[in-house]
Amino acid sequence: MARDEGAQIAGLTEEQGKALLWLARETIARQLGFAAQEPAADIAARLLDRELQHKRGTFVTLKEHGELRGCIGSLAAIDSIVEGVKHNALHAAFDDSRFRPVEKKELAAIEVEISILTEPTPLPYADAEELTRTLQVGIDGVIIRKGVQGATFLPQVWEQLPDPKDFLSHLCRKAGLAADAWRSGNLEVHTYQVQYFSESDCVPR
């Protein structure tokens, strides 16, 4: 049965997305020692919107010349969207163990992307074939867990890995598992959807 991929999407406006992108970049800039900038009146107003005070999972992704430069987030709805974006902007820039910390000279070349997550839900499946058939390519963010090991890919990763088998194999490697661990049928799988905003177009998707 097809799942309703849009039922829980955040539904934020483009203006709210632009305000969050401004907030993420400004938070990183201040940490790097740039002079603090006050938001324009419309951005300041949007950051106070009630919708942005709701607790949601958030991710901040940084890219430099089209290549990943950092990506950190929280799957659980612990912080408000505003606070989550601020925290994860700093973590993506300075605490992603895959990359050296962002330097001041790089910031102008970095593109910021923000993802607002729905609540992850369990994805029941009987075997590997059903798992690959049930995943919604381009829509589902996927979490896998086996014991203490786990990892997630945002839905945007489907752009690079459109085949569910490749997607799952890379996700298993990210979790520190064998690439074919998903074929055993004993992984715990959750899915979620996102609304994301990028500085490259400032349009919610």
C-alpha cells in the first residue's frame, strides 16, 4: 500500500525558509569572527513565527563548489526549528568528523541547505525485496539500525543513489555494517520526509 508522503510535511513558506537560511549562515559567520549582522525586518519577523517555534528534527547541510562540506542534524524533535537550525549549523561547520572545520576564507563559497523533518515512523517489511519495493525513491529519508549501529540518509541522497539497492548498500556502509547487511531482512528501518530549502534557489522542496 502506498504511503502518504506529503501528509506530515512541515509546510513552511519560502519566506520562512529564507529566514532560516539567513540564520544558519549568520550563526556560522559569527562563530568565525565576522561582525554580527542584524536581520532585515522581514527576516526578523519570520524568525518569530509560531511555526518556527515548533519542535522538529532538523539538518543543516553545507556544500562547497557542489561538494559536501558538512552535514549534521537531529532526527528527534528536541529543539524548536529555530534553535535546531542554529545548533546544527555550528555542528555542520565545525564538528562533522568527516571534514576539517570550516575556515573564514571559505564561507563565501559555501552553500547552505536546511531540511525540516517529519517524525520518523517504522517501516515494516518481510524481506529485502519488499524493502526495496516499499521505499519511496526521492521522497523517503531512511534510518537503519542494527544493535548499536545506525545511520541515516536524507531524501536528497536519492539524487546521487537512485537505485534502492545502491542507496541501502551505501547507507549500511555509513552505519559501519557490511554493504549487503540490508539483504538479511533483520535491520530496523524507519522513514521520514523533509521539506528543504537551499540558498541555490531559496525555493522549498
